[in-house]
Amino acid sequence: MLVVLEGLDGAGKSTQVARLKAYLESVCGRLEYIHFPRYDAPVYGDLISRVLRGGFGAIDKVHPQLVALLFAEDRHGAGPWIRSVLEEGGTVLLDRYVYSNIAYQCAKLPDEAEADALREWIERTEYGFFGLPRPDINIFLDVPIGFVERSLHGNRRGDDRAYLEGRQDIHEAD
């Protein structure tokens, strides 16, 4: 079974993932977990980190389709392993997946038709061309924007923030 948790930065996703992971570990024979993006992944992890730190320019200077491709390639690299775990009857829990790519990149486009075209391209690329498995369960965290704003303006730390090297994620700054 493939279970995905999606949510904005600051929505409490890490807390919910930890709780869901603990529950699934108690009921599943085999549970594997991946947080996307994988900042330590060869090639794409470093590029994604640089994009999120603003290393290629401000959020409005890099076309969202190029950024979407970086995130998609990161998942593509993990695809064979995810499929093998699922084929062996295991459960895979993912912290972010394809819909995060769609949400973050399409939100950058002011034109609805252009955003729809990018969404379709991301789905075709990730599920079609790359053959990534579709989730059995997709959980979307829907929290008030005030909660997210308070979380983002608080002191956020931890290993999952190391990729920023002390900077702010360009998506959180906007």
C-alpha cells in the first residue's frame, strides 16, 4: 500500500507524519518511509537544495516547469525502490509526492490555463513517462492560513532544514 501525506510548509506535516508512521509500524508487516525531496539524493538533491535556497535566482526567475522536473526526477530515482517494496507486499509512507509538485509549481503561474497545462504535464511525466505508482491513500492537510503563517514565522529547526544552510526556503519567503 502506498500512503502519501501532503501539506504546505508549516501545516504540521512533520507531526502528522510521525504519528502516522508510528501507527503504520504497529499494523504493517513492513513499512518504509521517504521524505521528498531527498536532499541527500545524488544530483537532484543538491540541485533542489540550491533552488530552494534561491541559488538560481528568486522564485519568479526560474520557470516552474524546470523546478517541477527537478522534483519529479528526485521521485523518479526512488521509483524502482518504491515499486519493489510495494510488489513485495510492503507499505510505503511518503512525506510529499506528486501533488506537492503540482501545488507548489502551479501556484507560481498567474494564468489558470497555463497552470492547468503544467498540472497535466507533471501528472503525465511522473505517473505516465516515469511510471511512478499512484497512491492508494492520499492525505491532504487542510489548515487555516493563519496557522501556517504562525508556524513559518516561528523558529523552525531540525535536520529537515539543513538543506537551507541557514537561509529561508524561497517558498516560505513568498
